[in-house]
Amino acid sequence: MTKAKKKKNMHEDISCCCQNSQAHFLDGAMQRLDLDPAQKQLLLQSFREVTVQIPLNVHSNGQKILHTFTGYRVQHSHARGPFKGGLRFHPDVQLDEMRALAQLMTWKTALVDIPFGGAKGGIAVDPATLTEHELETLTRRFTQKMSPVLGVKEDIPAPDVNTGPREMAWIFDEYSKSNGHIPGVVTGKPVELGGLDGRLEATGYGVAHVTELALDQLDIPLKGARVVIQGFGNVGSHAALRFQAMGAHVVAISDMYGGLFNPQGIKIESAIEHVAKTGSLNDFPGAEPVTNNELLGLPCDVLVPAALEGTINCDIEPTIQAKLIIEAANMPVTYMADDKLRQRGIAIIPDILANAGGVIASYFEWVQNIQRFAWERDKVFARMEAHLSRAYTEVHQLAEAAHVDLRTAAYEVAVRRVLRAVELRGF
């Protein structure tokens, strides 16, 4: 490999960092709003960043070994309401990533106009290496250390990568030991503990709803559209189910181990059952195996990256053949790839709009916990879709009027709302 090639790859690696992409996307909106340096600094700085060390005895090779895990909680802004954001358990969790994702939550909640700010957190751990008891102990100790900065009116965590209702139940229980019965301290809980009926499906269903709105603008019917989904976790699998129910053909899906392709469409219910039994999509009958990179380059109407950040970079971009990209994951398209995709005429629905169904549903859960009054499932989805439709219409109209892309328009709407709240509060 030549030195020039090495330098190019290193530059691409750096540009793929989610904080760099976030800064680039924000800069365009802030320039359009003509913010001065002091305003930019105020909006970009975190309100609070907490790092904790969590000691835990873990089993390894028949022995107990003391290991210290690092946990984070970044609270970016509470100008429009309590901090809100997910908790992820992943070995690559680190502070810079949490800063970028906490910011992203601030803009996301502002864009869909719900009264929250932005936060993000997690533990640098591979949960697959721990027993369930060890994982529960780790989660509870993390909650103990973070308890002073959490609260139903302060900071409300939710599920994220490798966390779900089980982990939220542990957090709720641990927090309640010292603060009384307060189910609203987390969202994404089991329904039996005050969770929202429909919260588990909400992000994926919201992705499908926004896709339908975007395809309508492109004069492409969702019924019969070819959809490719990278990532078959909670968001990807429920989006796939919803797409299938709406008449689309989900022709390819993937998880961390690889993907499947069937031009006639994959039976999503069967795929979900296969994953539940085997732990992966490997050896699923009736579909051709493909790699994750091959999957991203398949010809389709809609490509839904629903895995981790930065999966569509400048190396992958030339292979993309989709007409529309829906960012179900957080920041899956790097800013350099984003520029090139738009130059090729490929529309992109940004993450702060595309996957906002989850935080909208979390808001509904929080409201119900405060009121101690549960809503019916159909009402939850109807209200979620109404929020998403309003946000999409506002973003699309601004993009058309200002001759900017949808991402710039979305950030402009969000930044303007946060800045106005800051000014009104006199910060």
C-alpha cells in the first residue's frame, strides 16, 4: 500500500467518527441561522459529563477475576426539558461518542417538538461475555453511581444498543430502593412495570411511517417497494415487520454475523423465529447469504441502515444503489459519504427524524407514568405518527423553500427551537 493510500484511508477513518459528522452537519444549519461564536459554543457544550468506574467480579476460565468497567452519562442540554437519551452496553462505548450522541438527542427531541433535552450514556462492556447475574449486578452498580444525576424531572434513560426492557427494569428497581416507587425514571420498561404498550416496536414502526412519507414525495409507492435493512435488532426487525405489513418487499436483512438476500422477499416472522432459536440469521433457509457490505450495495428502492454509526462511509458509498436512504441508526452515514450520495441524487432522511418514533413513544410512557394512566396501543401509534408527520412536513417545506437538503433543514428547525428556549430562559 502506498503512503498516499495509507493517508487517504486514515483520513476516511477519522471522518467516520460520529462526532466529526455531527459537527459537520450542525455547521451548515448554524451558518444558515447566522449564529455568532458565543451562541455556537453555548449550544454545543455539554451541561454535565459523568464518568464512573464499576468494579465487578466476573467468571473467566473457571475463576473469578476482578474487572473494572467504565460507565458514562453525558447530559447535553435541558433547555427544553429533562435530559433524555439511551444507555448502551458495548465494548466500543467511549466519552467522545457519548458527547456526539447526547447532542443528537437534543436536536432530535427539539425537531419532533417534545419537552425533553438530550443525554446519552453507557458502559464499555460486551454483555455477551457476562452471565445474566453479572450483567444485572453491573447495571445496578452503574445505577447506584449515576443515581444523583438521574430522576423523573432530571434525566430519564431508555434502551439503546444491547439494552432493553430487562435492563430498564433493573434500573427502575435499583433507583426506587432509595427514591420510592418512581417508574418514570426510565422508559422502555416492561409493560407490567409501567412500560408503554407499543414502545418496543415504536422506533421501527416510526421508521416505516417516515419512509412512506418520503416515498410519497418521490412518487414511489411503498406497496411493492424493495427494502434492504442492515441490522436486525429491535429497530430493524420491527421496521421489517411493519414494511411487510404495509406491502413492501423486504429483500435483504442482516445482523452482525452477515446477511440474507431474496429478491422475492424474506418472510420476516420466520427470520425472527430463527434468530430467537439460533442467535443469528446464519443458515436461515430460503435466502442467499451476503456480507453486510454486499447488502449495502444491493439494488433497491429503500436502504435502511439500522446498525451502528458510520457504516456508510466513502469506501461503501460508490456501491450504494438505493433511491432513498432512511437512517434508522444514529449517524450511520458519514458526512463525506453524505455529500457524495446527495450529489448522485440519492435522498437521505436524517436520523433525527427517521428514528424519532422511539423517543416520542418514550415521552408518551413518561407522561403516562406521571399521570398513572395508561393509553391504548392504537392511540400510542396514532399520536406517534402525527408527531412524525408534522415534523416531516415542516422539514420538507423548509428544504423546498430554502433549497437545502433535508438534513440541513432538520437541524435548522431543531437548533432554532433549542436556541429560542435558551434565550427565553435567560441562560
